[in-house]
Amino acid sequence: MYNPILVEVTRGPLVESIHRGAVAIARADGSLAFSLGDVNAPVYPRSSLKPIQALPLLESGAADAFTLSPEEIALACASHSGEPMHTSRVAAWLKKIGCNESDLACGPHAVRYEPVWMDMIRHGERPTRLHNNCSGKHTGFLTVCKHWNVAREDYEHHDHPIQRAVAKSLSELTDIKAEFPWGVDGCAAPNFALPLSAFALALARFATPESLPEHRAKAARRIFDAMVAHPELVAGTDRSDTILMRSCGGRVATKAGAEAYYAGIIPDAGLGIALKIDDGAGRAAETAFAAILDKLGLLGSDPEARALVRAPVLNTRGAVAGERRAGPALQNAQIETLAAASR
Amino acid sequence: MYNPILVEVTRGPLVESIHRGAVAIARADGSLAFSLGDVNAPVYPRSSLKPIQALPLLESGAADAFTLSPEEIALACASHSGEPMHTSRVAAWLKKIGCNESDLACGPHAVRYEPVWMDMIRHGERPTRLHNNCSGKHTGFLTVCKHWNVAREDYEHHDHPIQRAVAKSLSELTDIKAEFPWGVDGCAAPNFALPLSAFALALARFATPESLPEHRAKAARRIFDAMVAHPELVAGTDRSDTILMRSCGGRVATKAGAEAYYAGIIPDAGLGIALKIDDGAGRAAETAFAAILDKLGLLGSDPEARALVRAPVLNTRGAVAGERRAGPALQNAQIETLAAASR
């Protein structure tokens, strides 16, 4: 099956590059409010899985036992930029649970926010595991291990209790009983593949308390509230999740994933959104997702958010050479606005 | 028209991302030795145009008037990494023609080779226009302006004599009489769009002396020889063009372009190759192009070159999580080997 063109990049009079992809917008009853392309093939949500991966942290009681703040819960769902606001909080959280950086299973990588990265280079500082964009998620895993009093070595293995708990949550939210196909994520933790339609359903249930057992509904709400209260901790300065959550005024929790996945949770409407660009280009996922939020009537007028919907392509002298924008399939899509979609 | 999957990226048991695209391999008589996908839509070759953009430099007599070395001719065709071996030679060349950095129309951008970039940051050095990957091409344009004694201001404008000369060369090599659609490239120079089949024909003629007037055949051969003699100047340390030209042992001149274009010139067989990945992903263009050279029996056994054909996907701990490889359409393609293709 060929997916439609969700995003196109122009230069001069021509479309220079195109990005195909698929998107599912689901309701908690499993029906689709909207879809484009193949929403049935299994896809790794990558970091878009993080709000689900944080469920055991809340549901186990670990978050309360260690009196985690909303900021720490936001970091558990983060693909952060490695800025001091992120690394200092993760370091303090690790200390609070009696762990340290060497307990993290994720490897170090370059800091994403350039001014901080430049500063580190100037001062001869090397990135640590704290700088890994997933260090908050991993600290969340360690917090559950501590609370459960289970071995924290190998917590990133597919058969470790914390990873089984994540898989169980995902299974319950999607009604998928079979084992999920899985691969190793960039941070060494397992990532579970499932259809866009199924992940959109999981996110719609996440957004809909009455579709969930009470303890899960409470956990989901705390995660949503923490994400929209601290969008700068979920991503970072100038990052799309931070821009989109701010511009939507707290009505949507958004979460980007590697290889151009994007997820959204909309409690106001009881909707979940799952999107994947076929080719893995993050630039296209950002633009397609922003365009969908705009179609839903959720995206505000912040210039940074509008610039994701229609992004200028600049040359090295700063002149506009083209633009990145929603492709015809998405531009012409009829998506019911939030008011109409509301239950 | 949907283009076939030329490259796929796996993670665990699944294909996580795919890259569609098209490729044309042409002979100098205009026939296609091989093609996949839509080779008739106009596409910008971007920096893959550089060997053609260098023709006026040789044909005008400017290269001889300023006694340009093969190294300087290679730099005229380069998308270099901004390493000292590149910038020092471009600076010396500018001085030789009585120009300086401020005459370059391209803007500064970050140096691509990380160790050099890190060093510059440590020493508080800002990139200059010399570091622009196109500074050699622009110095080539300036050299022609000097030789012709025409205004060098606005040499990057579409209607300047040097740009008209480039368009004329491209028109003659493709038999396309109509004006090419054009856009502004990242370096501010015009870039001309044409079908992959037409650009492959231009490259095949470039590779075939008897298809060209004598002065052009000599210019084309000097450009080819300079590129394959100095692959490190055409790209840079660890770059795909440098790796591929070395591994093919001087039998192919290769030139990558932005937004996932790739071009090849093969005098041994009188063939030209033009490839474009629909979505603009350089990772896919490198792998697809390396796979094609391999199918043609040209790619050697250098580990760096083999790693372009099948590239491991690593996580942040350095473990293999998947791989990037030719997709089914390319894996199963029957491309006549070079021996069979030879005229």
C-alpha cells in the first residue's frame, strides 16, 4: 500500500521533496475519527511511547512513595534536549532514589540544544548519560525497580518486570493480546511495535477517564497534566513538542518519536492521534502533526507554531528559497473540528 | 506515479522506515541502460550539478589563464567539509585571481567535519564564507568573471553571463532547448531542474569524448580526472563521495547533492547515473548509490564503502539495533554489469 503525501518541500517553482505517511485519529471506543494511509501495519512509536512507559511509575505507587513532582513526571515522558533544566532535575531525582548516573542504561550523546552544546565544548565537558534525551524515562524505570525492590541491573531488558509492566499496560490499552514485535530503541530500552490505529486507540483511552479503571485514569491524568504544565521539560528550548503544547494552551499533550513518529492526547475531545512519516524525517512529522492540530482547531497563533505548519526553507544567506508545508492529501483532508469531534 | 522503495531501514524484526526514489542510467546516445521509478519529472540536481557548473571554467580558458591545478578543479566541483585542506586551497586560489572571501556570494555555515568544527568552537572561531561547502564552485565562477573581464558583482544571479554559460552547457548536453525551471540553491546560486533521464544523459555524454565537441571533451576529461585524483577535496574525511571514488579506484566520479540527489560519471562504460530519493534523505541516497555501483561491479571491497551498502543502525551504547540497506526494488534489480554495459 502506498501512503499519501503528507508533507512537501518546495524550491523555486517546484516541489523538491515529498514525505509520505499515515495518520490515525481514534476515539476511546476504537472507532476512527479520521485516518489517512495504512494505519494497520506495525510501527515502533519510539519516544512517542513514553507517556505509556510512564504508567507503571504512577500506577505502582512509586511516584508517590518518592514524592515525585509534576516536573519529574514530565521528565519521565521526555525526549529532552540535555539543557541544565533537564539534567539538573534528573540528577536530583536519581539521588532521591539512591541511584546515580552509572545506573542509567542509556548511553551518552551530544546535547541537542546548540548553545549548551557549544558551551560544553568550549569548557572541554563531555556529555554523560544524564544528557541522553531519555534519561528521565530511565530514571522512571529505576524508580519503579527501587519501589518494587527488584534488581535494577538489566532493567532495560525485554523480560525485566518493568518492561513487562509497560507491555501489559500497552496490551490493556489496545486490546492486543499477542506479544508485540519489539526492537531496541536508541536508548537501549525495548520499544513495542503496533498499528497506528491501535496506538491512537491507546492514546484516546489515555485521554478518556471513563474508558479506564480508576487507578489508570488517575495515572493518565497526572501524566497528561504534568506534560502540558511543563512542555519545556518534555522537549526543550525551540523544540516542536514544547512549541505545540504551549500554542495549544494545555489542551493537547504531544510527543514526538524518532524516525518521524508523532503522538497526541486530547482529553477535551477524547481523541488520540498517531502519525508516522514513512521515511523517518522529523521535519515532516513536525509539519504534518502541526497541520493536523491546526485542522482540529487546536493550534493557537504563536508564530513558532505557525512556522511549523508552513516552514520557510532558507539558503545560507538567510533568503527564502522554498517552503515546507502540508501536502495535498493533508491540505484537502476533512477533519472534524474539535467541537464537532467532542463526545 | 509512485516510485519504488530504493532503501529500507530496519529495527529488530521490522522495517521501520522506507525511502522511495528513482534512478536513471543512460548512455551517450540517449538510451537508458537501466531505470527505476519516474525519471521524467523535473528535479534539481543541487550539488550534483557541479561538474557541469565547472565546464565554463575549463572551456573559457580561465583555468589555464590562471594555471589552475587539478586540486583547484576538484574544489570547483566540491561540496567540501570545510577542513583546512579545503579552505586553505580556496583562500590561495581567491588570492591568485585577485579576489577575497567577501567576493563570495555564498553564506557561512557550520563546518561539516566534526573534529575541525569542535576545534573552531574551542578557539572561538566563527565559520566564514570559505567554509561554505560551495566556496570552490563560487571561486570557479569568479575565476571565469575575471577571465572574461565581466562584472563579478551579482555573479550568482540567474541572468549573469556565467550562469547563462552553465545553462547553455546543460542545454547542449541534454538537447533541452527550453529554459530550465530554476530555484535558488543553498549557496545562493541558481540550480536548474531537469528529468533524471536527461541529467543521466548529460553525465553519459560527459563520460563519452566522442559524443562531444573536442574542447568540451577535453574539459570534461580534465574535470573527471581532477575529481577522481582528489576525492578528499571533492567531499572530505569520512564523506560518501570520497569513500566511493576511492573504492571504485578512479573508474567513477561521484557527486552527491542536497535533498538526496546523487550523480555518477563512468567513462569506462560511457554511462551516466542520476538518482533522487523522493524525501530528500541523504542517508538513503548514499546507500542506494553505493548499491548501484556494487551492482555494476565497480564498488571495491573497502570496508567504508561496504558499510554504505549495508549500514548498521546503532543505539547510544553502540549496539546494533537494525540496518540500512537497499530495498527490494533495488536488491532484485537486474543491472547489466560494467563489462556487459561497455560499448
